[in-house]
Amino acid sequence: MKAREKVYFKTFGCRTNQFDTQVMISKLEAFELSENELEADVVVVNSCTVTNGADSSVRGYINSISRKNPHARVVLAGCGSHSKGESLFESGKLFGVMGHSEKESINEILQESNRFYQLGDLEHIDTTIVEQLVGKSRAFIKVQEGCDFACSYCIIPSVRGAARSHSEDTVIEQVARLASNGFGEFILTGTNVGSYGKDHGSSMAKLLKRISQIRGVRRIRIGSLEPIQIDDEFKELLCEPWMAKHLHIALQHTSDKMLRVMNRRNSFDTDKKLLEELSEAGYALGTDFIVGHPGEDDMAWQEALERLIELPLTHVHAFSYSKRDGTIAADMTEVVRGNIAKARHKELTAMVDEKNYQFRLKHRNDLEILLESGRDGVFKGLDQYFNRVTVESREDLASNWLMSNSVTVSRHGNGIEF
């Protein structure tokens, strides 16, 4: 009997891509999953294309695989297949290219004996129910696909398509299957998660209520929300015990001038009012912030910094602007020098780190921690506020829940001896 070929997955980018990889893994009936890229017969690169730098990372990996494992068939999937797939395929670097809509057919596609280019469309929505998430203690659940926003810096709508939602029943079945297999924390993810349900008469709040009723569901997190997507129906759920006490609100900037330049739909005054309301409800609050976007002059940055001081932020995903070909911002001429963007990035993250430290000092009791993997008696996990906790224990606590009132808080993180 012929041995089954081995497939290795290399995943770049966001949680949506991580879930898409799990979908593809679940379909590999004729293949064996490999954890070693050097032993694989097929290497599937689930790519990110959010910036030019992301494209470069994907190309670099493809080139390295060609050197390290020249006999492997390299297949490009993910967002990069829609932006750079054709050029990479024509260069001969790839055996095949498959678009988002094709991933559920990966078992058949990878059995192709000839090179292939199957991009599909940007209207498909998955129906696959994943039974297990390989290597995860928390369950990422993709609830929607695509985005209807038109932010100046972003290429994603053109490679993911318009916003479209999974049916409630599909999501509920997905969560129920994983809950029955031992998962207790669920992170709802997607390209623009907060747009969930608008295309079929539902909403994020309605979906959350249904998920919370599933046996075994202990905590629900939401990947990222736009400020305008947090409505009164959603706010009614803030005190529910199953809601993770952390929300990630994508502000992107706090200067109204820059928000207009970025073609955003939020404004500082309404953002401040919203974040203060959420903070008063006991929530840790994270955000995305782009530093050094074209047009961010000294005056705009100083305004942004002064306003950031006013906000009750505890986490920030800050990143320096990186040009992305094919976007509106790529043609803007008021470019911010890299050294200036780097200094601003450092200033911003230091400010939010201090806010996070002060928050943790005030929220060190009644922590509900889901531990992930560990080694040599040291385990790491996240509490309900999305703060990382390190636990030292002689017992194997991997993938276990831990309640604690004895956390040691330091600027480097929280710690427990158990």
C-alpha cells in the first residue's frame, strides 16, 4: 500500500487565516498532516498580503522552501493568491495557486498531477464544521468574511471580497462541536467581525446570545470591532459572565484630520465617549493604531498623543504605516520618514504599556485564567482582561482553567506560583 503524501501548512497573518488553515487541515482525507516542512511532499502557504512587507515575507518563505526542500510541491493559498498569485505562478516558483473559495476542495486540488491555478471567486462562504483545532487551547471561530469599508491604507476588501456572514446555525454547530471536544473559550473572528449578520437579519449581539447557551461555553471573546458597530443591543450584554472583559476597538488614530485622511467612519469625540462607557463597565480596552500614515504631520501627531492620554486604553496593536500598492494611501505624497514613525511608535506603546500596568494593579483579584502550553513547569495563559499570566507549577496545567487571587503584578507581566 502506497504511503500517503505529507502536507505541511505555513500560515501567515491574522486569526482568520489561522481558522482557514484549520478548515483545510480538516479536509485532508487523502493526505497526512506534517509538522516538518523538510519532510513534506506538499507545502501549503496560507499567505497574508496586508502590506508590501507581508508580500515580501511570503516570497521569502517560498524561496527558502525551494532551497531547503526542492522536491516539495509549493501551493499558495490565502489573500496573497489573489494579489500576487498570478505573478508567482508565472515565475515558476509555485506548483499551484488556490483562492479562498477553493480551500474546502483542497483534498481534491492537491491530488492534481499538473500545475494548477484555481483562484475561484470572492463570494464564497465556508460551510465546513471543524471538529478539532490542531495545537490550540482556545477556539477561533470564523463568523464572517470580507469587508465593506474603504480605508485608504487597506487592500483587504479587494482580496477578501464584500462583507458576508456565515449562517447562525453553522456557527452554532461549529461552536457546539468544539465545546463537546473540550474547548471552553471561543474567539469570534473574521475580516470585519462587527459586520456580522447585516446581510441576513442577524447581529453580533444575537449571535453571542445563542453561543452563550451552548453547554461547555465558558468565555467568549470578539476579535475586533469598529466603534460604530457597538450598538445598544450589544451593550446590553456587557455584564454577562461569559463575556471576556476585554474588547478590541479599532480606532486606527485619534486625530480627526488623520481619520479623514484614512477614510475612516469614526471620530474622536464619539470614540472617547464609547471607550469611557465600556471602561466604566469594567472592560480592558485595546485598539489598532497606525503610526506614520501619509499626512501625519507634527501637529496631527501631537493632537493624537494628547488625546490618547485621555483614553482608558489597556492594550494597543500599534504598527508603523507600510505602503501597500493598490491602495489610496500608496499614492499620497506627504510621507512620514521611517525614523520619525519609529519614534512615534515607541512613544505610543510606552504610554499604553503604562496604562496597562496601572490597570493590572487594580484588577489583580478574581482572575479567570485559561492556560495554554507550557514547559519545564512554566505555563502561560490569558485572563479575562486579555492580560498574560505566567504560572509556575509542578503539575501539568496545559489547557486548564485556573482561578486566582494571588497574582504578582510587574511591568513585565503577571505571575503565579501554584
